[in-house]
Amino acid sequence: MKRYVLWAILAAFVVAGPVGCGKKEIEALNTKVTQLEKDLASAKESLAEKSKEADEMQAKAKQLQATADAHAAEVSKLKAERDKLKRDLAAAKKKKR
């Protein structure tokens, strides 16, 4: 039984030995990791730029919305004044007859 266990352990070492990564594989993986890190940094930089642009566009949209609201209020005010003047004109025409 001891011999059988010894042979099994020896066989496991023989099989496990060549399975590990070689120097070339490690260098290839390190190169790939370095490239992925560069890609990640580039993506983060691009994301930061896009985020900044989005913030600027949002501020501009808010400013345009405020301007549009001010114009809408002015139009409403002018319509009310127009309606009043129409009523005054109608009343003046009625008195003139």
C-alpha cells in the first residue's frame, strides 16, 4: 500500500511539473496586462472628457430653458396686454356709435 501511495505521489509530481506557466507565457501575460492597463487609462480619460462635455451641455441646456421660460412669460404678458387693448378698442367703437 505504501508503494502504491508513493507511486501515486510521484505520478502527480510528474504530471503537475510541465503544467505550470513558462517564462514566455508569463512575459506574454505581463505584456497583455500592460496593454490592458493602458487601454483602461485611455478609456477613463475618454470617459472624463465625455463627462465634462455632458456637464457643459447640461448647463447650457438649463440656461436655454431659463431663456425659453422668460420668453414664454413675456409672450403671455404681451398676449394679455393685446387682449386688454382689443377690449378697449371694442369699447371705444361701441361708444363712438
